[in-house]
Amino acid sequence: MIRTFLFDMGNVLIPFDINRGYQALSHHSGLPPGQVAERIRHSGLYNAYESGQLETEEFLDRFSSLLGLTLSLEAFREV
């Protein structure tokens, strides 16, 4: 009997353009999209969050500090 089924939707089952996210974050942070991408890449936050080392609230706090954002969790999810 199968009890657990895991799958990866992000750019595996559902394709997406990460540059659109960088553009949206650029709009909210005032940073150029390339700088947004660079900061995110070098921060280690994505891997820490995806591996369960950070809770959502802590991730959002650190991410917001990294990019100078003042978004609520709901607004961040929309971005």
C-alpha cells in the first residue's frame, strides 16, 4: 500500500519563469532584477527554507531584510 507520494511541481511538473519573480521583487525592493537574483543566490536562504532549516516566518523576515521588502506574507506569496 502506498502511504506517501512526493512530487516536485516547481519547474518540473509546472514550468515557470524565475525572471518574472525577480522582476516582481525588483518592483517592490527598488533593486535591479539582476541584483535581486544575485542576492538571493548568495544568501543560502532558499536552500535553508527548502530543507526545513527555516520556518516560513523566519524565511520571510530574512528574505525581506536581504531585499529591503516590507511585504506581508500574503503579498509575498502573490509576488
